[in-house]
Amino acid sequence: MTVDWTGVPVGGLFCKPGVGLLRRPDAEPYDRFRLYELVNPGTWEVYVRSNEVVYEHTLRGWYSYRKRIVLLDGSRLEMVHSLVWNARKPLTGYFYNHNFLTFGGVPVGPARSLRFPWQPAGDWRHAYDNAGFVPGGVAFTGPVDPSDAVFCGNLHNADGPTTCDFTVAEGSRSVQVSANRLLSHIVLWANDRVACLEPYMPLHLDAGAFSSWTFTYRFR
């Protein structure tokens, strides 16, 4: 999850749900790729059952987070997330998931497609000669260079709300991902091994509030 550290002084502590309590080292803006000092990692509990795995992360005085991954049948699984926010300051940020779908290690190329029930739009990091928007999706016209990465940081529905409903396919094999809440945007990142669609879901919780959301994966 991303964080809002507005009002946190240099040297002060801020909370990143799913990680713990971190220290702000300087006046620079928050950087999701930066490693910050972990002051309090909270406590983790993991429960394994025949068709599910449950992760629970508690940071006393801040939050209780739970992720339940359950196999529904041979072709579907759900990730059910829930969060109780106990801190006095409201939580404002985004939940996101990387979705590193590898398709058995097959390199990313023309057989890999990203499909949506709406027309995607967004700003590419730079011009690419091997990837671009097509009606209802993103197509790769050639392999992704191992020394480069395809990136679009604000992929969204060009004509309305951005629903979480997309399919990543490699030839006849595919994974459809859906969720029960709207997204702010999707981050597209691809290299020669994976083409990831990372859904960003807005979160805002006041003290004592509870929120839950569910992702469903369908494999074909």
C-alpha cells in the first residue's frame, strides 16, 4: 500500500500498511522504490488450510490487516483483503498488487496480450516500437529488450470509470483479474519475462474504520 506522510517531520515515524512503522529520513518526497528504516515490523501470523492461506499483520495502535487466498475450484481463486485502521490520523493512499504472471517463463512478445472491457489510455514513459494501445487492450509487436522495460504509469479507461477487469494472455492461455471496487488507475510494467498490470485502488479510512475488497483470478 502507498502512504501519505503529510505532516510527518524529518526523523518522525510513518506507517506503511503491510510493512510496518518506518522513519522519514529527510525532507524529500515519499519514494515507493526507496528503502526506509523499519522501526517496528509489527507481528505476522500465517494459517494454512486445505484450500486457503491466511496472512494477518498487526501493528499495535495502527492497524490490523488480513489477506485470505482461497482456491474456489480448479480454475478460480480469490484474494480477500480486509483492514481495520486504528490510528488517530486518517489513512489516505492506494492498495496495489504487482500481478507477476509468468506463463511458465515464456518471454514477453507478440503472443502476450493485455485486454480490457474498455479502451485504455495513458502516458508511456517514452515511445516504444514494440508495444502500444490497440482497441480494447495493449499489444506487443515484438519481444521486449532485456535491457529495457515498457512502462505506463497512469493507464485508465479513456471514456469513464476504471473498473478492475482485465485479462493477461499468452496465446490460448489467460488469467482474468477482477475486483469488486473501482480503481484510480493501473500501472503497466513489462520486461522480457513478465507483463504486469498493477491495479491501484484508492483507500481512505478514518480512525476505527473497516474496509474490505476482493480480487478474483480466473485461469484458462
